[in-house]
Amino acid sequence: MSRRCELTGKGPMSGNNVSHANNKTRRRFLPNLQDVSLQSEALGRSFKLRVSSAALRSVDHRGGLDAYLARAKDEELSPNAQKIKRDLAKAQTAA
């Protein structure tokens, strides 16, 4: 399973542990990923996604999954999220 957020594309970063004696050893900073079900009002169903906690706050702030995906860039989205975005666009043009 990939350690990458499906909505923002946020992934692992690298850096240093720095001791009190200023010794530096490499480490990884992993994103805080959560398995969540997000509801789409336009499609009338929920989707299971693996997203970071920061992305969950962004989804809440923008007013739900539909509004978030409408403004999201395709390069950041996972293939699964891109498919949901295409389905939303089809549902909105049909309505």
C-alpha cells in the first residue's frame, strides 16, 4: 500500500534527526494517512479513500468531497480520485 495521500499527493519526506550533541542521522517524515469513507452528494454514494488528516480538513473547509474535487488539480489526485472527479463532472453536466 502506497504511503501517499489520494487527494493531495502528499508523500514521505526525508530529513535529519539531530541529537543534543548535534549528530545528524537520516530519517523519514511520513504523512498522517487515514482510511476514510467520504460521501458524494452528487453521485449519492460513498468512496473509501486513503487521505492525510490535512486533506480531511481541506475537504471540510471546501464543503465536501464534490467541492474539493471540482477545484483539485488532476496531477495531485490518484487514479481512483481522478475517476471519481470524472464521474462527478458527468453527473453535473447531465443534471
